[in-house]
Amino acid sequence: MRRQGLVVGHPAARRYLFSAVADLAAYSYPDATGEDLDLAFDTMGWFFLFDDLFDVPEGCEADEAVDVCRQLIALVGDGTRPHPDSEPPLVTAFADIWHRTRAGMSEEWRQRAAHNWVDYLVGNLTEEIDRRTWVPQDFATRMRIGHRTLGLVPSLDLAERLGHFEIPPLVWHSSHLDSMRRAAVDAVKLINEIMSLENDDARGDPNLVHCLMRQRDCSRQEAIPMAVALVQSAVARLHEQARMIPLFSSRLGLTGAQSEKLHRYATAMLTWIRGSYDWSRSNGRYSPHTANALSPDESGQLHPTNLAPVSRQAVS
């Protein structure tokens, strides 16, 4: 992070370490070692700093983030880098991560991963323009956008890269694997929304808990258990779909080695769900005592602060 100019100075380093980004990488990719683990650390660190770029004061517009996003879309889409010597550190760092991520992977995988990265980036632009309209979103709309902006699908692509395996190209596009990914994204997104509720309240940002409160006409205390129940339902769906992998593989005539890759992919999803939950409970980013450590820096960039904590025990 320092070498790429993403973390400059003591306050920025303190914020980065306080968020325990390396812990999330270790939770999410527990079998990665050596250069693969370095790539996991770097990618998760990039995700956090890119996401923080959109955290501007209420009433302001994240113009810098939008510009970076557009440059990244061009980079991933066709490799365009008009001014590499003067591009923002987030773009230069991503170019390095993207180069290392593609190494050793097939052209089919590279095209699919590029598509998923572009979808993530475009989703962030959608979220930013929606934030500027200040129109309250319903639960389904926010969840649909969250499927793109969470970044879990590119992170699952990374699980293949770090595990040195690939899902057969046609199989990856099946409804069965798509349903598994949707269940995983639902679970991780909802966990993130529950854990970050106070942060979003402090910044005036939308949250799925707020959507439930509006749609169900209920209190905050009533909406949180509803969100927890949705997490549990998503995990149950994923477990059920994972149990169907042998039948799915048999009907497609997959080899034992190909079927094993599907099991590894399912394990990566479940590992991510558990990892995001454990990390959310243990890191300082979502604790009730982050106001001082995550205060605005010298540039005026806002970072998450917390109000009264949500009971984490409710999710366990």
C-alpha cells in the first residue's frame, strides 16, 4: 500500500491497520500462501481504499471517485491508460493487481473476470448517481445494486486464481452456479449492512435495514432480526445448492476433477461468508469506538464513524 502511494503518512496508515484488511484476506483465502497471499492482501486493501473514495460528506459528490472509476473501466475493458505516469495511485495499483491476477489463467477466464470487474465498477457509478438523487430505494433495488458493488463475484474469481483452478467456462454460466453466487452475495451483503448500520447512520448513507424499516413499517429493533433471518436463509440456500453438485455434475457428464473444482468453488463461497462475518465482529472498522481513529483526514476525506452499536450477538 505504501509502495503504490495508497497509504501515505501516519494517519492513513493508522486507518488502514485499524480496518484489519489483512485479516479479511486471511479469513477469506485461508489456503493462500506466498505470492498468492500477497495478491489477496493487495486486492482486499485496494477494495477498501477504492470504496472509501466514495465516502464523501453528506451533500457532496464523489467526483474524484467517479473519475478513477472511469479510468479503471477503460483499463479493464481494453487496456487503455492514456497517461500512466500521472494516473491516480488507485489506477496504478489496480493495473499491477490485474496483471498479477491474470497470470497463468486461461483467456476465457480473463475475459470473464474482466467482465465481472467492469460490472463492479459500473455498479459503483450507479450507486453514486443514485445517491445524488436522494430518492429512497426499496429493498429489492438496493440489493440488486449491492450484488454489483459488493465485489464478491470478482473476489470469487480471485479464489480460482489463488487456488490455481478454473470452473469450466460453460459450467460457470449455469443457473445452478449463478443461484449459488446470488445466495453467497445475499449473505455477505446483508452481513455487511447489519454490521455497518451505525457507520451508514453517521454518514447519512442508505442501508438495507432502513429499507426493511420503510417497507415493513417497523422499528429499527424489529428490522435487524429480519435482516439476520435473511442471512440465515441465504446460507441455507447455498448449503442446499452445494449438496446438489454431484447430481449437477453427473447430468453434465463432468469428470471427477471438474466436479472437484465445483466443490472448491462452493467452499470458497462459504468461506467468504464465514470470513466476512468473523472479520466484521473482530475488526475495528465496525466497532462502536471508531470515531477518533476514523475521523476526517487532512484532505477532508470522511471515514466511517459509529453511533450506538448494533448487537452483534443477534447475528451469531
